[in-house]
Amino acid sequence: MGLSERRACTIVGADRKMIRYRPCRPPETELRGRLRDLANERRRFGYRRLFILLRREGEPSGINRIYWLYREEGLAVRKQRARRRGVGTRAPILVEALPNARWSLDFVHDQFACGRRFRVLNIVDDVTRECLAAIPDTSISGRRVARELTNLIGRRGKPGMIVSDHGTEFTSNAILAWSKDHRVELHYIASGKRLMSRSVHDVHVIGGGIVGASVAQLCQKLGLSVALIEADLGAGGCSAGNAGNIGIGSFMPIPRPSIRLNALSYLLDRHHPLDVRLMQLPWTAEWLMRFWNSCDKLQCKALWSLTSRAFEGYDDLLSPAERAEFISSCGRLVVFRTKEKFDAAHSAQRRRQERGIVVRRLTGDEAHEIEPGISPSIRYAYFNADGGYLRDPAGLVWAIVDAFRRNGGSVVADQATGLTSSEGRISHVDFSARSTAVNHVVIAAAAASRDLTRPLGIATPVQAERGYHFTFAPAAGNIRILVIASDDRVVISPMHDGLRFTTGSELC
């Protein structure tokens, strides 16, 4: 309009000093940064709750200053629409396996026959899985929650952390003030992801075979909280259909220099278990190359460290009564019809003797004295008094799992379909319809381990193997100890349900 500043201020009645004033407030860079960090951690917190968190950290600024910084940074919380939730942290919480290490709070709802609704506040110790309190009422506010927690602490002691969802009772100013006064950390799970929210176990073991069950129980004895994941527990598989051989002397790996020398003759012998099917080469080629390259020299040290205490290892898993029921320590007999194959096995028996294993060379008559049920055609034998076998491999797995359950272990009857990684570690185990957070994972899923680790960029050199066995009904005069028929490449095991014959295997 062409008016001067003085004329314009006179018309509107404004002071010229007010118009010329330029604010000289400090930039508050550090406070602004901390305010943004807290707002990102607590997506649904307004400036009043953020002010309480800042005061807890020792920030002297008043609520008005926090408010205008909150507005200038554009942190105002938008009105929440249906099905739209703030995203919180999904990182699993590491917690000691001790009582009161972590509590969880949640509500359950129901209604009376008259239609009036009520709710129950449940407080659970995540480590001991004990329900510490269940408070029913028609209305439970944040102040009531704080009061009940104070009463519970007086009886039980203070928790290290409390986990809850984003319910208004748990995010109210009363609860924030209570956590500050009692110095208890609050952790809010990711909204809308309740099934992914928390892990109450230190270790999750994927695979319920003999390896997975044993690992789960041993971790439990170390004081860890363990969950065993297996969809078809007790279905069988290699943990049930094996020969049951407990071979202290079985420390020599299958890949050895003699394999390279005799591989062609093995392939030409139609009775030999070595058979390479051309249709399976696309899946087995990588494993076969690793196997072939491992035949350069005989590596016995690694396996000896495992097999040397095979029997002692079961003492950590079974009670004395269960050990006597499932394990026979009567030795094993390796029998031969021909002198040629008997002499060829001498070098392997000599290696066993070098490691302190008692091996006896027997004639056919001496072998029949130890096991009268073998064929009269047997002329030579080696007897290993330190050997033994399992009378019921499947029952052994069940016994270990039952002991694991009795001691407080959890069995998840579901199929693990994948693993999710975050910041260089496995953070979640995925199932078909849900996902659960994990602290540590042990993968003992045999050949299925490849499918679990492949999306993470981890190549697991495991190849599926299919074994063959047949069990005959028990009869008088049956074999009483484990017999290995070297000429026929058959292991004969007297099981609880009959005489089991186990022979070759194939890669599949």
C-alpha cells in the first residue's frame, strides 16, 4: 500500500520494537536431538509424557519449552485411525534366567451372564512362568495398576524390567511416575505384533530328534530357559530307524584314502551300498565333492573326542533306571566269513587298540561261544568289549524329551519355516501363521537346516540320507548282542520289539 513502517504501526496500534524484534534463543541442538530420539522410541507419546522421560534423565527445562521444541520439530502425534499402530522396537530382550528378572503385564476380558463386562490384570514372571497376580475388576486404571504393582513388590521383590503393550493403563502418567519412583525399566512391545513381541526363553532348539532333544536338556541343566521346536515329535525318522550302535571305536570317518582306491570296484559291485544315481547328481554333487576331497587323509582326532565318552554322555541325560532300560553295554561283535576281509580290517582294529580300546581277535568257535545265534559259516571275528547299543532308539528320544518337560522345558509343536535376522543375528523364528522373538537358536533339523539357513546367506553342507532297516519278530535263539556282519554289510541289533537288520544308505 506504500505506507511506511511508522505509519503502518500507528494505524494498527503496534509497537515498532515488537515488529523489529528478532528472537535470540539458543538453538537447543542437543535437547532437540534427544527429544527426537525419545519420540522415535515412543511413537504414541505426546509432549507431556516425553517431558516426564526427559525430567527422569535430569533435563531442567520446563514443560513450555519442551512444548514449543516439540511443535517446531514436527513431532505432534497424529490422530490414530483404525488398524494403524505405532511401530516400536522388535529387538529381543536379553534377560537372566532368574526370578524377578522380567515381568509381563496384560489384560484378559470376559463378561457376566447379565452382559456386564469385566477384566483381569495378569502379572507373570517370564522366567519362572509363574502367575504372580490376577486382579479382576470392572475397571482398572493406571493408578490401580501402579498400586497393585507396589503391593506385589512388597511381597515378591522388585523386577528388573516390566514388559507390556501400549494400553492406556500401561502408558499413563501414573505408570511413568511409578516406574521413575521405583526405578523399574518399562519396555513396550511392538503394537499389533503380539505374537512377535517377546521371548521368554534363553534358547530355542529347532529339531526334536536325538541331537535336538539332547541339546535342549543339556542347556536346561546349565540353568537356561529352553524351548524345543518340533512339529512331528515322535514321528520317527533317523532317530528311530537307526541301528542303535554306540561305537566308542567308531571314530574313523567314512571318507578315507581307501575310498579313492576302491571307489570304482564299489560302484561295479551291485551288492555294495555305494551307488551314485545320475538323477540325484544336481542335488548331491556339491556334497560328493566335499566327501571326495576329505578322503586325502584319515582324520580321527575330531571324532574320537566325541565317541570316547559316548556312554558317559548318556549319564547327563538319563536317570540310572532309564539308562539300564535303554542302553546295553554288552559289547559288539564284528564277524567275517573270509580271511581276506578279516585281515583288511586289521589296520582299523589296530588304530582302536592304540587309543586304549580293548579289541579281541577271535576264531569262529570263540565267536560262537560269545554269540551262539550267529551263522556257522562265520570263521573270524573281532570283539569290542567297550561297545554297546540302544534297545529302543525312539523310546530313548521320548525319555529325554519327557525329562526335559518335567524339568520345566517347553515343547512347541509347530514347524519352523524360516529365520529372520536383525543386526547380524537371528532375531525371530518364523512359523506358518506367526513369528516369535528369540535370544539364541540351535539348529538341529538335519537336512532341513539347509532350507532354514539358506535365506540368511549361510550354506549348510548337509545332505539328506535315507537308511533301510527291517525288524523281525522276536524268537527263541535270537542274537543277544550287537553283531556287524562285515561281509554282508549289515548291522544286526536285538531291539525291544525284535531283531533289527540295518543296511546301506543313499543320498536323497
